[in-house]
Amino acid sequence: MPQRDEIRFLLNDREVALADVAATRTLLDFLRLDRRLTGTKEGCAEGDCGACTVLVGRLESGALRYEPVNACIRFLASVDGCHVVTVEHLRGEGGALHPVQQAMVAEHGSQCGFCTPGIVMALYALWMKTPEPDEAQIETALQGNLCRCTGYAPIIRAAQSAARYGTPAGDRLVQERDRVSARLAALRDGARVVTGPEGDRAILPADLDDFAEVYADTPEATIVAGATDVGLWVTKFLRPIGPAIFTGHLDGLRRIEVNDSDIRIGAGVSYSDFAPVIDAHFPCLADYWSRIAGWQVRNMGTIGGNIANGSPIGDTPPALIALGAGVTLRHRGVRRTLPLEAFFVDYGKQDRAPGEFVEEIRIPRIAPGQIVAAYKVSKRRDEDISSVAAGFSVTLQEGRIAACRLAYGGMAATPKRASRAEAALTGQPWGEAAIRAAMATLSDDFTPLTDMRASSAYRMRAAQNLLLRFYLEHEHGAAMRLSA
């Protein structure tokens, strides 16, 4: 197995090779402190405010794809083989302002200016993808960017008007795409990367099989996929994570396979990667999916990472448990599959042996007669952690509930099914009386805690009301959803 001790990537228009890159070194610190690219700001250091937004491009099946990400929680080692684009790289024809920048000036989209570079980079990514977006697309693109003084109205106007000042066809990332793709392809040497000092070592396996061997040999290592959780361990809690095994570059963990009976995805599939599958095969979950974090975090965060982290307030487990998902765990070449709800054993504890990792998630397709929905209650509508999350699935046959799965997050030490409520519903006529009887049994299924996000009483009331909402939305359709 070939091995090298340096990471190699493109930074704007230059190739960078760095040896001895610590696992905990963030991309933001490298940009600001080492390269003095200070347009990328540090606001929150937790992927929440978007002031540090940059674009990261990587080759996927031979095509170059750029996404906005948070540099504050993106580790430097993870950009091996990528193209990192900062706000300093933007320019218009003849050295003028870039069309997105010019639109921000024309619409007075900036006041103090601290958040402006990050907003420009998010809107730049949107402009490249959708030059003339509607307001909903703009709001989605700005979910991960906070502005405390300008207000969003002029920023939205800037996004709507950017195409007046230029089109993506004239942008340097488009004009140089073939050349950048060739440079990135040349950086791919199939080698394992091992870099950084002892105790803070970063390891990038050559491929999925190499990852299985490396992790089996180093079970104490921290697996870093999207770093949307691990990044905060470093920036907020100053926790050591070395040795750290980075997996975001492994194509074998990013596959999506759509079958007649189920959909199988690698654990490294990001929320953004999976969004088209949600729209096509689980449209009932589309609104829920768009409320997971902000655009930058959805581009980085992975479904497998959200599961493997085992948080009781993770966004994906309730919906996936309701759908009957299973996970495949791997240790070297040995695999085992178990229901997703069985993976969560206790707070911070999962059914995962040393050196074993989540490789695949299997999600059954929605069957005829099956009603599915997912809900999230949080203090902010966008880019916030759940106080309560719920996933519901009910299968109806001749007006009766033949089967049901009710899963909650934020109600116990793990994501958990409401077994007593399910028993109360199964076999009953589909109607409000059965739903209210099941609502009453939720207090037998859960004893939620009180914390900074919600009181125990609030969580219980919310959990009950979400079940009632599920029934009412199905009975009254879109009219109720639009008024909610």
C-alpha cells in the first residue's frame, strides 16, 4: 500500500502540499493564520453563523462539484485532493467586482460587513447552481448564514438581481473547470495519507477496504466523516481526537443504490447528497429534511455519522426508524445487519464492537397503504437542534391500523420507539379516538428530561401533539400543512 505524509490540494489558483498536518488543525485557522486569507471570518467556531463559508470542490465520478462548507469545523486534513475557494478568488471581468458582490453593493446588503464574505460565498454557490433563484431557494441557501445588522431583505434582493451583472458562463470556476479537474485528478495517487504529530495524527485511508483494515488495527481512533459534531469537540471542548481517521473522501461510503424494495446508501452520504432521493422517493419527508441544519452543514454532515454519533437528538434516526431502516456494521471483511433502533443501546453507547463501523443504511421503500411523516420542534425553525423530533409510519388496511412505527428523539437517552403507543394503535380503526388513546400512553413510554431546550412537560405535550398533527394532516391534507 503506497503511503505519503503530506496532504495536497488546490487553494484558489495555487497547489498546496503540506506535511505534518495535525488532525485538529482547522481549515479556517490555516486560511487566516498561515495564508492571511482573512476574508474568511471566525464568528461562532461551531458551524452556526456562516461567516467562515468557503467552497470546496471535489471530483465525483469524474465530475467536479463545488459546495459551500464551514471552514471553522472543517479539518485541514480533509481537503486532500480538493479545490478550496475563498472569497479572495472571486472577481468579475477586468478585475471588477464579481456579479454577486456587485449585487450586494447595489442592494445595500451589508452594514458592518463581518458576515458579508460568508454570505457572498453562499450566494455565489447558489448563483453557480441557480442563477435566477426564487425566494424559497434563496432562503434555503441562506439558512446557514446569520446577519445581525443588515436584515435579510436586501440580501435576498441581491441574490435575485445577481444575474443582471453576469452569468455563471463567464465565471472563472466554469471557465477553468476542465483544467482544475485535471489538476485534481493528478493529485489522486491512491495512497494512504498518514500525517501529523504523534498523538494528533491524521489518517486518510486509500479506499474503503483500507479504512476497514486501518480502523480494525486502530480501534481507539476517532472516525471523522463530516466533522459537524467532531469539529465542535475540538473548537468548543478542546478535546483531543488523534489518531483520527478521515473518511469524507471515500467514494465507497458515498454510494446510493435504489432498488425495488429498498434504498441502500453508504454511511458517508451527506444530507445534501440524499436530498434528491428524499424528493423522489420520500416526498413526505422533504420539509423535514430541509430543516436539518443549514446548507453548509448539510453539505458536510453525513447520515451515517448522525447515526454513529448516537445522539438522542439526532435528526435522522426518528424518521429512519419509522421507515424500518437497518444498518450494516463492518469489521475488516465481516458484516452484520441489525434494525436501526437496536443499534442504540444507551446514552452514548451503541451496539458496535471495537474496530467496527457503520458501513451502510438500508431504507425500505414506502408501501401501498403506508402513511409516513416526520416532525421537528426547535427554538429556531432553521439550523437548530431539535427539542423533540418524531417519525411516524402507519399502514392501513380496510380502515384499520395494520402496523405502525412511532419513533422519537429528545424524549429518552436514545432515539426510541414508543412501543406502548404502537400497541395501543395496532388493530384499531384509523380515527382520532385511537390517536388520542395512543397519545395518553406516551407517558408510559417516555420520561423526558428538562434541559435548556425544553422542559419535561413541554416535551411530553409536544410529542403527543405531533402524533395528533400526523393524524389531522393526513385527514385534512395540504390545507392544514400550509397553515401550520
